[in-house]
Amino acid sequence: MIYVVRHGQTDWNREGRLQGRSGLPLNDTGLMQAEHLRDTLKDVKFDYVFSSPQERAIQTAEIATGMRTVVDNRLDVFDLGEADGLARSEVKLVGAAPDSTIYPGVEDTRTFVARIFHFMKELEARYGPDNVNILIAGHRCTTGCMGAYFEGIPEDGNILRLSSDNGSYKQYQFNNEH
């Protein structure tokens, strides 16, 4: 079973700021969310734990599982470029992403989806036939993209709707049809 976890809350989540690669560690609420996640998943024995390189995702994964996390850079948060840290209400968006003509450094969404799907395909090829439990900790964008890997990309392209709330998770199972 695949457990796709969104990291616990940070101060920027609470403040409604876009949080990318210059994000913050978990705040007290985020730490409590990770501990609650640990309690919720206490009966699951995880065979593998993967995470984004961002501290908030690593913290959530390690608190939730009590295991060291294997960090994979392909799971890194969507690069928001110069929109990183700005108030969500002030940012001009194109779809769900900051407008790259206004904010230099914004990652191409197709490239982002391709790197997450590449990770998932590799994971499925390696562990798909096995009866293992894998926790993957990430961000709203990465967990939404993993949801799209299993459920398909929504017609409007908004993968964020497939994510869960801070400190929450969704379960999936490889079906070897990708």
C-alpha cells in the first residue's frame, strides 16, 4: 500500500503564503499533526519511507513512521521562483501556478509532472508486485501529482485538488497498468 502524506503545517501555511523551496520547518501545529499521523498509522509497518528534501516533509515522515527517510530530489516541491514566500492572495496565477512571465524561476508544470511521474514509475517497477507499505511525504503539489498518477490528471489540469490537507494522507495501490 502507498501512503501519500502531505507535510504538517508551517507558519507560511498558516499565513496563506506560497511555500516552495525556501519554506519553513513545521510549526507547533504541524508537529502535532505529524504526531497525530503517527498515532493514526501506528498499526502500519512501513517497509520504505521516501520524502522530498524539504525539512517540513522529512520531519513529517520521520515523526509519522519513526524511521529514517530516503530523500529523493524528484519529490521536491514545485519551484515557485520569485513567487516563493509571497501571500497567495497577491500572486498572479496561470491555472494553479504563479505566472512565469511575472515571477522568474517558476518551474514548468509539464517538467514538474514528468519528474514526479518518473519517481512513481520507478517505485512501481521496483515495488509494485510486492506486498509492501511505502510512505511518501511531500507537499500539496507533489501529493496532488501522485494522486494524478493513480487517478489521472483532472480535465482542468488542477492536480492540487487531489492533495490532502496538511498532516493528512491518501492511500493508493499500484495496479501495474501505467
